[in-house]
Amino acid sequence: MELHQEVGPLRTSISAIAERAGVERLTVYRHFPDDDALFAGCSGVHAELHPLPEPAVWRGTAEPAERTRLGLGALYGYYARTRSMQSNLERDVDHVAALARILKPFSDYLADLAEDLASAWHSGDPMTLAVARHATRFATWHSLDREGVSDAAKVTLVTRWLGSVSREPAISLEPGRV
């Protein structure tokens, strides 16, 4: 897990894992016969050390701006705590098939959060959902972070954006695109 955080899954070799653990390569292969097993083990440890924010924190809040502040505030705090790992995962996910499979539950978690936030604004406009999906992505958080925007300001910005989009007349999108 530490190597994945430091150099990323794509650049982590079995030899490096064995060296870090002080064991032979064969020992690593005995415990982790394939990438799926290795990533499952690493992600399990990571999840114990860095649990995802609980949806109950924001789901009980009916007021849309407050729900957005609570949901994104919790998510952005998670991103701040896991920045190195998230950066490496984002960079490597398209190059490591097992990584994409192990990250599916996280992708589903983000999709559920985006739908929950968009639905709080009582808007049938697909743009509200598109903004919520964009706001939950690590790349969005990271981009704003590189600009020096604090997490609190990020949350305020997205809350205003969602509020604005949800009050505007529906925007026609290209067929099949949201």
C-alpha cells in the first residue's frame, strides 16, 4: 500500500514489495497470486486506515445547500487526507485492469453521492446531475486545490454552482450525453 501511495500501482513491482517487506518475491506471490489479490489486500488496508465518509452524515439533511456542504465537505476532507494515493490511482487506473476492477465500488460510491446531491436540489435538469458528478471527482478537487482554493471555498463554489444550475431553465444537451 505504501508503494502504491509513493509511486503508484503501475510503478510498483513485486521485487519492490518483497524488498520493502523483507521477504523473497516467492513469498509475495504466495500471499498475492495475482494483481486482483494484491489490490484487494492493499485496498482493504487503505479502507481501514482511511474510511470513506458515511452517507448518513448528509442524507438526513433535507436542505440542498446544507446537504451539499456536508457531503462535499466530507468527501473533500477524504481527498485531502488521501491525496497521494488518489493522484496515483487516477494516473494508473486506465493502465492496470485489476485496479479498475477494485476501484468500481469507489466509483459507485461517488455516483451515489452525486445523485444524492443533485436530487436534493429538486431539479430534473440533467445539468444539475452533471455538475454534481463533476464536483465529486478527485480531478475537480485536485484542480481547485492546485489553484490554492481551500476545501471550504471549494464546497461553497460547488454549492453556489449547483444552486444556480438548479434554478435555471433546463438546458438541452446532446442526445445521449449528460
